[in-house]
Amino acid sequence: MPYNQIEYKLHNYRFGQSHGVSVPRVLEVWPTPSAIDLAEMPDLFVLKSDQGSSGRGVLPLRRIGFDSYELVDGQGSFTMASVVEHFEAREGTGKIAGPYFAEEFLDQAHSGPLPDDVKIYVCHGEVMMTLLRHVDTHGLQGEHRRRYVSAEGTDLGAVMLAMDVDDTIEMPVDYAEMVQIASHLSRALGVPFARVDLYQTTVGPVLGEITRARETHRPIGPSTTNTWVGFGTRPRPALS
């Protein structure tokens, strides 16, 4: 996949599928917000913009009546018209861009209404650490709980000094497979750093996205500085 296409979600899906990785089933794609039509959507689904970060272009929705939808965490309600307005407003700020698409809502055996994020930070195929993020409420300012672990599943403690950790967040059942997937996709991309986001579902790991995003805007714990992803502090491992 070309380097400049990494940030496109639909390209991520096609790339993942080409390497045998499961991806969410895409239900419909629209070129612009005004083209979005929710009439044929199932009772649970997720709307996304192809470009955008930090959940700005994501709406996990539940149908609650005729032309009536709510966020699955219960923190907001929408009609089809207000969904269009939501995406148009964010597109106008330059924070997201189309096309726009609907995908299946992923089923996780435990946790809350939103699936846990498994964000794996990889350099040249080597997994540096994983962020397990339990999402209680959706959105950039939503309530999240975090746990940082190594490729082997060992707790790393407070990697980000400004962020509390919660070691009660469960390890994904298929974590070892997720590590293998992230390592393989990183090598296939051929870039120095990537973050591979996966979800643990009832049918196994499913790709969320691949991004170049790091968390370098937050203070880093001294015990992890020398192994922090993306800074080139480790030599590139030999390809096997």
C-alpha cells in the first residue's frame, strides 16, 4: 500500500484483506454526506468518514424508531438529517473527508456497548507496546480507560505520565494472534512506524485501521523512553 494511502480507512481494509486479515463488512459507501441514506441500515451499524482521526468521523448508531437513532453509549441522538449535518460540519473544518461509509457493528463477547481498542505500536515489524483502551463513552472527549502491555502481555505501567492505567482491563483472547497480525502488516507496509488497531470479536481479531499516529503530545514515562515507538531508538530488525 502506498505510504500516502495509509490514512485512508477503506484502503486499510483492502490492504488487510489482501493479507488474509478479517475486516468489518462494509454495508454502503457514499461520496458525500448529503448522499447518506440510512433507510436500509440494520438496527446496529457504524458510520465512518474515510479520513479522520480520534473518532471525529465515527458514529456507532442504534436505530430506536423511524428516522431516529442514538449513539450506542446513549450519549446522543440523531435523525438522518442531523447525521448529514454532523458530517458536513466536520468536513467543513477540514478534520474529516470522504467518502463516507457504513459498516457492521462488531460483536464483542464482554465489555460495554463499545468494543475495546487494541492499538499495537510497531516499528519495522517489531511490536514495541500495545495500548488496550476500554471505551465507556464515544468521542474525542469520551471516557476511556487504558492499560499498556508488551508484545508478550506484560504490564508496562504508566507509559503516559498524564494518563492513569487500569490493569483490570482484560487481555484479548487472541492477543498473540493480534501481535502476529500487526507485525506482518507492518513489514508488508515497509514503513518505519505504524500503529495497527484491532478489535477482539466473537469471531476473532478484526482490523480497525492502520495509522501513523503516535501519542508524542503526552509526557512519556522515563522507564519507557528508550523503547518508545517511532523515535528510531532501536535498530531495524533483520527480516526473516
